[in-house]
Amino acid sequence: MIPMSDSKTPLVFISYSHDSEAHKTFVCSIADQLRKDGLDCQIDQYINGFPPEGWQRWMETQVEDADFVLLVCTEKYLQRYRGQDPDGGRGVNFEGVVISQTLYDAYYRNTKFIPVIPQGGGLEYVPLPLKGYSTYTLPTDYTALYRVLTGQHATPALEIGELVALSEAERTPMKDKTSGADTSGAQGVSNTNESAQVTAGKGMSETMKAAYIGAGAALLAAIITGLFALLNPSDNTVTGKCGSVITGSVGGSVSVNCDEGETN
């Protein structure tokens, strides 16, 4: 698009078909209004008779030199643009070839060719190569079209400002959901104990555990028996079948007899 700051007056060319005298008058009114509003708009009606270089070269030059080409899309214009009206409209046929070739050469990157439709017209009459771009209905969208032709954006983007420095967010330790107490330290101790228990459990088999328990029980029983003997110093006689017999008080004599049922 051409910004208003450029000293060059934008050149606009209107490509249209001679559908009727009323349609020619409508196109001429668009060109007149654009010229009144400061744009160098050209149409074939402004030529008196014929151009010195001939119509073919005149049309090709207009399409190539224009900053913007407005295509007034009607049913008849689309037919002639495609070369489907052999009875007339060779001018639009030729302009259509130039426009399509220009778009093809530019890989369809387009800021130049703008489809417009008369009030009551239809988008179905826009040539296929231009259906992917904005279309303006005239005279309703004249102001919007004029903004495009003169580079006057209705809502231009603001200048990019400086980045805003934000303070760091304050971080707090995790709280117990029920009491609100800080459980981070307690959790660490608990996790350590659990880890030690798991490690100990992994290093000791079930058989070893049973052996340790049995040895502990036997030691405890021996201790209890010794304590009982110390607290009861009276004579005792214990006789077993073909076994040892212990008689006398603690610290006294000891005799052994293997006879069954005999006591000393």
C-alpha cells in the first residue's frame, strides 16, 4: 500500500466490462470521485477517440504502471475475463490475461489488484485468482476502499513500548492442610526413618529374623531362671529318669544318681 507521506499521487486504473450504459455511468462516477479525492484514476472513457499507441498497448501499460487496479466484477465481466464471450469484450479478455500473468509471476502475492462489486452484485463473479483477497461493495464500502488506496489505516498498531520489570513472586513452605503447620521438616524426618526401616528390612531375611527372636527368648528365659534360684535358697531335689539329680542348697554338695524314682 502507498502511505500518504509519499509525494507521488497514487495511480488507479479501473478494469470493467461495458455491460450497459447505466453500468458505464456507474464506473465513471467511481473514477470521478476518486479523482476529486486526490487520486489519479484512469478509465477508457477519459480517452477521446483512441490512444496513439492503440488500445492493446494502452491497456497493458495501464495495468503495469498502476499502483492499484480495480476490477468491477459482474457476470459479464467474469465471462470476458475468462475468454468465454466471443461476441465482444476483447478488451476485458486482454486485461484478464495481463492481470492473471502478473499474479502468476508474483506467486500470487498481491497488493495491487482489488476486486469491487456493484451494489446488489455477487462474490461469485470475482475471478478465481482474486477470491482469496478482500472485496469491496461500491458505493457502500467507498471509505474503506479509499483508506486502502491512500494507506490510511483505520486502526493502526500502537508503537511497541518497553518491557515491564516485574518483582519476583514470594515463595512460602508447604502447609499442613488441616492444622496449617509447617510439615516440611517433620516430613523429612519421617521419610528418613521410613527409608532406614526399608533398608534394614531389605537386608535381613525372614529366617534370620526368626533366629534372632528365638535367641532373644532363650536368653530371657535363662535370666529369669537364674533370678528365681537366687531368690529361693532352700534345698531342692530334682530327679529324672536315668538323669542327673541335684540336691542340697545353693553352694552345697551335688550328687548324681541314675536309678529311677530314687531321691537323696
